[in-house]
Amino acid sequence: MSTVTDLPYSRPLNLWLYLGIPAITAVVLLLLELTSLDMDIAKLAYDPVGNDFIGKHSYFLENVLHDRAKQAVIAMGVFAGLGFIASFMVKRLMPWRKELGCLVLSMALSTSFVTPMKAVTAVQCPWSLEEFGGKEVYSELLSKRPDTDKPGRCWPGGHAATGFTLFALFFIFRDRRPHWAKAGFIFAFSLGTVFSVGRMLQGAHFFSHNVWTAVFCWLICMGAYYAVLYRPAPKVAAEPVTAT
């Protein structure tokens, strides 16, 4: 096992890739506000005969994929926190102290930002809108919210963040276990996607809400990695050429 003293230098961080893709995604999401894509996708999950979303009362989607799955990820965060504390005393965990700390920090930040942003943006959920049997009026993300007694609390996606927060796994293994890092990325992306689709079927979020959440979680996890774990190799000065 690696020791604290022989940690590898980080591979170069390609900001054009790691920041460029999220930036392009954000621009595309803003442009999508000019279209009806969110509404069109939401309509696919809506049953006009039953006047409700097809997954609104699903036991699996609500109790298993939402409640139990969220509890499982929370438990993972708790174990990561306990592991970080134990790394000050348990010799086998000491080499992974910074990674465990980075994991805890990433998961804490990429889930705690959701509630304040929901309160600030006040975006309505699909199930609250007139188009889907509710009473609220739809408004684009950057537009003024219509007057209402019940401000929305649906942007960004909270449950999506529960899955996408695990982008942290990619970053904590990036320098030591590249194969684990790739597996961590696939796991986080897949879990976040499944959580997102589940909530869309219930009418809790539009498609764009969850994609925005993925962008935010990726940037937060990358920022934590850069602050805690990133160790660029020192630049080697070129030797002066002497004339013969």
C-alpha cells in the first residue's frame, strides 16, 4: 500500500476538458430554455386520463429508489467521515487520509448547496403546474416568477445530487487508482441518471433540472480535488546550452 511519503504526482488536469464540457453543457441548457424540450419530456411521463404522473404513487420509485437509496448514499458519507476520523489512529487508513477527507468534503458540499439554491430560485416542480393538474404557472429559469403563495423548491434536483455527488469517487482515485476512478465515474453518472429519471417519472423535476445538478456536482467535486489532492509535478528547468 502507498505511504504518505510516496504519493504520486497528479496527472495534468486538462481544464479545457474538465471545465469546458460543463461550460458547454451550461450554455446548451440556457439555450434549451428557449425551447419546449423540458415540457415535452415531462409530458411523456404524464397520464392525462389519470391526471397524474405515471410514477407519482409508485412504491418502488418513492420508497426504494428515493428514500432507501438516499439513505444508502448518506450512510456512505457517514462511513467516509468515520474513516477520515479513524485515519488519524488506524495505520492502514493513514495513507488514505486526504482522499477520505476529500470525499467527505465533496459529498457535503455537493449536497448541501441544493436546498439554498432551491429557496433562491423558487422554480416550480412539474407536478405543481397547470399543464399537469396543478395550480402554478410555468416560468423559465431566468425569468421572473409569477406571484404565488407556494414558491417552488425544485431547482436544482436534490435527489439527482445524491447520485452525482459520487463524482467524488472519480477524483479521489484519479491519481492512485485510475481504473477505480473510471469505475467511480461510471457508477456516479449511472446512479445520478437513474435517480433523475425516477424523479422525472414522478413529476418532481424537469430534465434540465437534473442536468444542471450534474454540472454543479462535477464542478464542486473537481474543486475539492484541486484544493485537497491535486499535486502537479514540479517543473524542471531547462539546462542552459553552453557554446563549444
